[in-house]
Amino acid sequence: MRKSLQSKFSNRQYMLSKDFEIYYYNDSHFSGVDNHTHDYYEFYFFMEGDVSMSIEKKHYHLRPGDMVLIPPGIRHHAFHVEENMPYQRFVFWISQDYCRRLMSISEDYVYLMKYVQKTNRFLYHYDMIAFNALQAKIFRLIEEIHADRFGKAAKIELCVNDLMLHLNRTVHEMEHPVTRKEADALYDNIIQYIESHLDADLSLDELSKTFFVSKYHISHIFKENFGISIHQYITKKRLSMCRDAILSNDNITKVYLMFGFKDYTSFFRAFKKEYGISPKEYKELYTQKPQ
């Protein structure tokens, strides 16, 4: 996994930068540090290993997908359970001054920091989909730091701010789940929207913007209600409408554009996978006139 972006592990527990630092560690064995505190916020994203975290003398055994937030002045350290297992994690340090600058833009950037200090809840777990999305944002930031492109400093700041807002939004949604009634209403509204906009962009990003909810929540309610992904649902709906149009003698080379397929090749493959035969064969089979 992106070996060139890995950092060599260091026991250093102070920042060289005045704003933030981020590291991707992927070690073949555990290398720990002594119990310590620091004057910045530490985000720790656990990916692989057999490791526990001690925070103010309370121990937490970590699972892949766990995020730990350590505020300034909180005593903590990671310790191994199985020393020789691979140990993979991200570590993100961000200064109090930088957080104050973000807060001057919006308090949404520091919701999580305030929540942790109020509740002493340091550990949060992401499901696989959400953690993969989080990793993508982290790697985007690390890649920009390692690159030498025009606008590098501005892009890094955008990536950091985006990551911070993403972390705060995710935890806020964990702590303020949508009620069942609201979820059912959202589900019904999305279904109606999809059926009336099959020719439009129905990506998760666009649906998230349209309905002002996270794309991970939309994915979850579709999986829960249908047992398939929203992408699979939309594809089946589009194919069904294309099939009906074909049976109504509409031109096969035009119907796919009417219902959101970007090109004939992807439509052809999806149609054959769904119905077992090509669109032309389907039309010939089901529109034959009786002898």
C-alpha cells in the first residue's frame, strides 16, 4: 500500500512543524514509546496489528478502523499484544494554534475536540466503507506533501482542513443518528428522486449534495433495505427502463442515453449480465409477432 509514502518510525513525541504533521507507518514489528503527553492533538488511525492503547491508565484493545483522539495533556501510550505482527497506522498531529484558527472560521472544525474533552471518549470506530473513504483523504494529503507541484502549500492546507471537517462531521453523525422515521422518509425521497432522474448524475456524491446527508448514510440505508448497493439498484432501474423502451420498439442505440448510461459498451455489458442476452437478442425474442 503506497510504500513510497511510508515514514520511518521515530520515538520523537514533539512537533517540528508549528501547524501539523502526518505520518504513515507500516512496520513488520511493534516499536512502542513510553507513557507520555504532548501539547498538540494527536489523531491515531489504526489499520493492522495486535495493539492496545493506554489512555489515562485505561486500556483499549484496537480494531482495524479505530480512530483515537488524544487531546493535549492526556497521558497515553500504545503497547503490543503480539510483538511480531505487522503494525500499520496513520498518525496525525495538529497544533492548538491551528485548531484555534480553524475555529475562527467555523466551530464545526473543532466539534470533536470539544466533545472528547467533555466526555473523555477517546476511541471511535469506522465501518469499512467509511474508513476507506477516510484513508483516501489521508493519502491525498500525504501525496500532496510528498509532491512538488504548483500551489502545493495552498493545496496542503485545503487537504488538512477538509480532513478535519470530515473527521468532525463523521463523529457528529455517529453521535446524532437519524431517527428511524427520518431514515424512512429519506429513503422514500431518494427512491422517488432516482426514478425521476434516471438520465441524470446519480453518483453518491451528487445524491449527498442533493439531500444534505453523508453518502455513507445513503449507502447504509440502501444496503439495509435492498441488500444491494445503491449503484446496483440504480443500474437495475436503468436497465429495466431500457428494456421496456426496447420492447416498445424504441431505437436500441438511443435508449441507453435516455436512462443515464454514458456509452453503449457499458450499457451492453450491463444488459447482458442482467438478462443473459444482448439488447438486440432480447428485442428479437420478445417482440416476435405470433405466427
